Amino acid sequence: MPYDGFTDGQCPQCWLDGRWVDLYLNEDDFWECPECKLQLKKYADGYLVMPFRGRGKLKEGAARLSARNFISVGSPLYGVRGYGLNSEFFLFRDEREFRAYVQAIRGD
């Protein structure tokens, strides 16, 4: 069973840290966390956790959308290994694998 530790439009990384932070649509049309800048994109039956952080440029005004009405509890999370033509997508197997992935793209 793949890891789906992710709830109703909340940032899965912040959720691991005990914080409930909504994801918002950014100017690149990815769901982005305003706090940690983690980005997600719709992929297959779930969401791809992008291997790079957002820039904090969230859509404003009428275009500002929260992911709460778009992302369901239990949606599978995917990661990406490699770059360009050599990249492959994979389902996170567990919380440990997900934590390692987001730690590698934190940018701290």
C-alpha cells in the first residue's frame, strides 16, 4: 500500500511537522505551500511532489484558490527520480521515504 499521508488540501510536509497549512495555486499552476514552498502537481490518480521548491508567487485575488476543494484525503503521492528523459515517477512506500525526499528538496 503506498504512502498517502496527506489530508484535504493541506501541505503534506507541514502535516508531518504537526502544522495544518493549506496549499494554494501558484503562478505556475502548481499547488504550493506558502510556508515551506513544497509544490504538488496533479499526476495519474494522485499528486506528484515536485523535486524543486516554489518561489512563493501565489495567485492573488479571484484567482487565489485553496487546494481544499480540489485534493481529497487519501490521494496517493508520487516522487520523481532523475531529470529530463531519464526521470521516473514512483509512489512513496512509507512516511520515512517521503520525509527523506522532502528533506532533500528543502533548500535549507
